[in-house]
Amino acid sequence: MFKKILIANRGEIACRVAATARRMGIQTVAVYSDADAGAKHVQACDEAVHVGGSAPKDSYLRWERILQAAKDTGAEAVHPGYGFLSENEDFAKACAAAGLVFIGPPASAILAMGLKAESKRLMEAAGVPLVPGYHGADQDPALLQAEADRIGYPALIKASAGGGGKGMRVVEKSEDFTVALASCQREAINSFGSDAVLIEKYVQRPRHIEIQVFGDTHGNCVFLFERDCSVQRRHQKVLEEAPAPGMTETLRAQMGAAAVAAAKAVNYVGAGTVEFIVEQTAYDQPESMRFFFMEMNTRLQVEHPVTEAITGLDLVEWQLRVACGEPLPLRQDQLRIHGHAMEARICAENPDNNFLPATGTLQVYRKPQASSFERSTVRIDDGVREGDTISPFYDSMVAKLIVHGDTRAQALARLDTALAQTHIVGLNNNVQFLRYVVRSDAFAKAQLDTALIQREAAVLFQQDKVGLPAAVAAVVAHSLQAEKALQGQDPFSRRDGWQSHGVAQRRFEFVWQDQPRSARLNCLHDGALSLSLEGEEAVSGTLNFAPDGAGLWVQWDGARCFSQIDWQGETAHIFTPQGATRITVLDPLTHAGEAAQEGGRLTAPMPGKVVSFAVKAGDKVKAGQALAVMEAMKMEHTISAPKDGTVAELLYAPGDQVADGAELLKLG
């Protein structure tokens, strides 16, 4: 076994690999960029080497520096994690040339499966079912459009060298093809260095089911069952689970055999995932499902923990053993499925604003208590700590929350509970959105396809399960509790509304869901309270503070609710078992006379780079018209006109880096 390995990655996957290496007695070397000098993965390893600037192209993609770091520290092998260099055949070859073991498949397998068009041809020869499409080398735009017209719409444009939903667009009609193609090619060349694309028929009501495969250098290859990754946004996975709901033993055997055939076609070694699109005529008719090869990811997947949970295996340990030349630890007939597992990807993003990535500091990062690694009930994989910054340079994922249960229903309940115990303050995040998905009827009933989020939009977006009365009551109670702690128990020095007789009132001004509101708290001499919200019926109740100070119980109109509050300036972030919300409490002296928000501004919704402008000064535009394209966190974002008007001035040029909130152009 190796004595020392270098981990050529960052974040949670670097921490994940380091944990297994430590358990196996293997020393680890981390690499880090300027932005990651104090990162969690740096401290998780035995040694660390600085490899360059914050942008990936200046650090984590500079493989010559990474190889030098391995040589300088005496590492024997390199684990690439996922993303960055994990599927770069040149890097795999360079490792071998430098006398290092690449903990992954042979470069030839990476090359064969990395080019989607080539992999489709290989799979066709191996007898693996394919979706109708065009996978040719001729990339003339006119030919590509003609092929899309021939295949029929909706059609899917996909970067040939791509992955992770980047360089991918669904085109609904022929006249939209040219613009979608250009956007795909820009994104593809920025992410993968190649603008080659392929065209496929877009399968209706599709499920995304993938098979985990593992090969060794002795000619053995097995599949470790399947994962359902159908719940997606922007072609990127949100929730994954194993095994796939509704999977029959016959279909599992067929898909597993096809995945093994795909791996053997390229002499695959190590961990890989064969991804299939599964067509279904109805959600409750699994016998009608048909599967088609989509692609093979020649690396460990983000969602590998759900496979570990249902098999009780450590896939990183398997990677290390296979890379050392050992045979696979188990045969196919020795592998078993135990229970059900789910994984939720917690990301810094705003689901209510088209999942716009967010940056900022994790001022509060409270996680559910994890259990043991093997067959754990609750597991958290992350590469951040409270106080860390989520920067614009890397992926927006904060953590992965994994749960395991005896049944899907038990796993579902455990995931909702664990999400409710996850509190993040300091940046926009998708924790509550994930809870809405988990608690939706469609997901609970396993009515799965890649359009689930769009189908269930009415119950997933712009939601608030706490409600205004409970939220205001919690904030008022918290304020009174804080004052009581500061002023002691002398009733004549308290400012919480107590008085010896009669009724006292306190007025609260606040903003909830971007709307200014007010409330009056009536404090009676017998300790009873009545809360009156402007425009709503008064509610009454009592306050009971939790003895440990970790939160407070509020009872209003017979409903008893436990809440915890974290403050960010004047904004109270309220967490309850029912959900989370936030209220900004206004100081009338501070906020009186504030000017109305200036109109006509178009600002960057996040730090990033200006890709292009679709208008010039003097152009007349309509509300909703695309004005500019920005790139941040490896994705493109279109800036649209909020109203009709005339472009007065462009304030930046394509290629410029801009800060969050920077005004991009003036609209008159």
C-alpha cells in the first residue's frame, strides 16, 4: 500500500479522501490556492503545498506545479478527486511519466469516454442502447441545426467534452437553435477547452439513473448497483438516492450488465459511473422503463456516499487498493443492498432567483450531529467551517448531507429532520428549498423525472412555512428574553412591558418578504401577551424560554413552536421545525427618510466576468429582453431588462471582472 499520496483537489472531496487515507495509515499532501490558504482541506492533510492564484487556471489546473509538489514531498500517487484534473488524460499520462500512480482509470479510458461523441460510437459497438442523435466530428453550425431539425424538438445540445450540466441547453424549437448553440459553445470552451457539441433527442419524462462500476488490473469488473439522480436544476443534480425507486431486479440486472460492458469496452480500472437516461410511460409502471446510454464519468462521483451507505463499503479505499494493483475486494455475487440512502447537496445559491450562485461568509454554520461512517444514519461531507468564505472562484456547494434508513420512507423522514437541523446564516442557500422538495407529494411518492422541480414549482419556490405571526412572535420573544437577561429580575427596571397594573404597549417595525410591516405587543399585568399585526387579526399567547438558552418556545393561539434565532445585523434568521424565515427589524431613527430605491440600474448579481453585451448605447429595449451575459462559478447568467427603456451607457467591456452589485449599464 502507498505510504503517501497527494490529493490534487480541494474542498469536501479532498477532506473525504484524506479521511480514508488516515484510517488506512497513509500520509496525505494537500495543494491549495491563494483563496484556500486557510481552508479545511489544508488542515485535514499531513502536508500542504501552495500551487498558485485563486482562479483554478492559476492553481488547481496547473498540473506541472502539482506534479512538482508530489515530487518534492515524496508522494507515490495522486488522487484527483472529481472535477479539475480528474478526467484529464494528459494529466494521467504526465503522472505516469513522472513515476507517480494516477488513482484513476488509464489515460486511454479517460480519452475514450471523455469525448461524448466517441464514447457513443464505442457503446453502439458494444451493444449498449443509445438515444437517437448526432455525434459526428463535423461541427458546422448549419449542419448541427440540420441534424437537430432531423432528430426533432425538443432537442438537447451538449458539450462533447462536458459534464456537470455545463455547456448544455434544451432547445424547444428550430428558431432558438443558433443562440443556444453559441451559448453552449462559449460555456464549453471556458469549462473544458473544447467547443465541440453533440445533438440528441430530448427524452420526455426522463429519469437519470446511473450505475456505479469498479474494475481492477486483473480483468475483474463489477457494478455496485444504481443511484437515481433525477431531481435536478439547470441540468445539475440536487438530490440523489440509492437504490432507485421502482427499480425491478430484471431492469437492474440489464442496466448493470450494460454498464459493465461499457467499462470493459475501454479496459476500465478503478471507480467509474455509467449514466443512463431512462424513459418511462408512467410513474407507476416500472416495467415500461427503457434505458439509453448517456455518458460515462471516469472518476468518483459527488454522490458516491449513497452507494457507500447501502453497501457498507468505502469506495475511496477500493480506489486505493485497486491503484496498488490489488484485485477487487468482492465479487458481484457478494455485493448486497442494505436499506435506502439519500443525499442532499447544500449549495450557496438563491433558488427563488433561478438558483443564482451566492458568495459570502458562513457566519453561522450549524450541522446535525453525524453518526459513524459505516452505514451511518446521518453523514455530512464538507470542506468548510463556520467563519469560512464561499468565494466566486469555485463551485457553490457547501456540503453534502447523507442519510440512511431501513426503507425509503425512513430515509426521507431522516433527511427532512437533518435538513431542519442545518442552519446557515451569512449567504443565500438552498436548505429550505431542499426541505420543500423532500416534503413534496411528488418526491415522497417517487414520481421522479428530471422536470420534477419545474413541475412542482408552485410548492417549491417563494415559500415560507413559518408564517408571519409565528416569526414576529419569535423575534419579539427573543428581544424580551435578551432584555431580561441584561436588566435582571427587578420589575421596576425592566423594559419588557411589565408594569404593576393596566396594559403597556410596544411597537415593532420590520420588513418581511421585502414588505414593510408593523406589530403591537400588548403586555398585561398578569403576564399575558397579545400581538397585533397590521392588517391581520390579533393573536395571543405566552412565552416560555428554553432552560438551556439554545432557543425558545412560543405559544400563540394554541400553537406551540420551538425556534432558534441567529442575528445578522438587524436581520433575525428564524429556524423552526416547520421551516425557516427572516425578519429585518427597523430602528425608526435609523431608517426614517431613507430614499426610495434608485430606478434604472442594472447591477451584477454576483462577482464574475462580463461575457458579452447584446445591446449598445442608444438601443431601445423591452422588459425581459436579454442585455448582457455574465459568467460566475463556471456558469453563464443572462441579465435582462427590468422595464422598457433606452440604453444610456455601457459601463464595462466584455472580459472585465466585476464585483457583486457593480452597475453594468445605465437604462433610461
